[in-house]
Amino acid sequence: MEINLIVMGAVFVAIGYLVGVKKLTWLLAGYNEKRVTNKKKLAMLVGVTFAVLGLGLLIFGLIGFEQAETIMMVAVGIILLEVVYVNAKMVE
């Protein structure tokens, strides 16, 4: 068991739930409501991404994957790609 992956996975799932379901977009760093064209789509996209990444981290943590740094780098890379997409497509 990799406790650090399990904890990060739980945090990601919680953020995914709060942003995707509860629409608490103020949790997103740099979020400016006036510049976003579709708040619901943004919340759903970010929420689903964080929830899926969180579940992946939880699974890898529970099976004992020992290369936590590699998994976290992939997760951060996916989040960075999403930031680029959101800034290109959903922000004025």
C-alpha cells in the first residue's frame, strides 16, 4: 500500500466531487467567473477529470504501485493539458 497515493487520490476525488457536482468553482486557482463562457461545462470537465485521476491514484495506491512519483507526474501532466484546453476553448 502506498499511503501517499491513497491520500492524494482521496483529495482528488473530493475536489472532483465538490467542483463537478456541487459546482464550487471558486476552489479552482485563478478562476475568474467573468471570463468563463460556460461555467457548468467547466465545472463538469474539471470535476470528472479530478475524480477519474483520484480513482486512478486510489487504485494504484491500494495495489501497492511503488513508483508514486511517476504516477503523480502523469496526473499533473493531464491537469496541465486540461488547463491549456480550458484557457484556449472556454475563456474569453
